[in-house]
Amino acid sequence: MALLPILEFPDSRLRTIAKDVIEVNDDIRAIVKDMFETMYDAPGIGLAATQVNIHQRIITIDISDEKDEPLVLINPTFEILDVETDKMQEGCLSVPGFYEDVTRPKHIKVTHLNLEGNTCQFEAQDLLAVCIQHEIDHLEGKLFVDYLSKLKRSRIKSKLEKAHKLQAS
Ligand code: QAP
Ligand code: CO
């Protein structure tokens, strides 16, 4: 049982590209357990291993109101199923306190491994599709602020750097 510290923008470790999980074993299952605890504690609806400084392709998600629909995606990839896009306000546990609109495909097909190491596929739409794409971006070293204007991104960066300095003193 462990809460993992969450890296915050502009920490350069958030730019690390995660590696594929080679084998879904007890070590991976322990990481997933800690990630869920960390995500539910925050609270958040999605967490990528990158955000807790673990650079393997692992994501935890739960977009349900009751927080009783945990979803684990190991080695996730997605295909866009529809040209249609959706503009949604996104936030991120690694960019606390900031929420901005991001446009993404709204209908995707996801392929991943489950906790037993079996390959699974499903279709996702709307908030779930957006959340999965946001989390897969993390595994590739990308953040939602990368989709914003330079000005907005640099304002967020300055404000978080200031907050981090205050926290350190
Ligand atoms: C990603 O984000 C997401 O700023 C998951 O102070 C979010 O769980 C995808 C959070 C929205 C699609 C739409 C953010 C918690 C949680 C904060 C989260 C904060 C506390 C963010
Ligand atoms: Co995020």
C-alpha cells in the first residue's frame, strides 16, 4: 500500500518515453495497485505511470462517479475510428489547478494487455476516449499543455514554478 509522488510540469522526467511492459507479472500488478491508490487519493480519473516516475506503458483510469470501474491499460495503442473530434476541458494531476480546452478524436479503438497479460480490444467514445488519449500521450512524454498556445503554456509554467519554489522554502 503506497501513495506515489506525482511529478509536476515542467519536470523534465515527464518527457521520458515509456517502454513496453515485457511481462505482466506481480511487480507490474503491484505498480498498478499503487497507481490506483494514488489516483483515487488525488482524486483523479486517469494516471499514467510516467507521472509517478515509472517509465513503463501502464495506465489506470476510472471515469465512473462511484469510483468503482477501474480500468487498467498495459501497452496501450489506439486507432482513430471517426474523423469527428470533440473539444473538452482537460486537467492533469501533473498540472494541478489548470484546465484548458483540447480537441481530440472522439471515437477510438484501443488495444492493450490486461492484468493477466491477455490482449484486449474495445471501442471508446467521449470522455473515456479523451482520457485514454491524454494518458497515452503521457507515456510518449507529451502533456495537454503542449496543445495550448506558447503564451498559455509559458504562463502555466511560470505559475507552477513559483508554486514549487514556495513549497520548497
Ligand atoms: C486526465 O486528469 C483528463 O488540476 C485525467 O488540481 C482530465 O484526473 C482527461 C486533477 C480531464 C480528460 C479530461 C487535476 C486533480 C485531476 C487538477 C485528472 C487538480 C486535481 C486530473
Ligand atoms: Co495527465
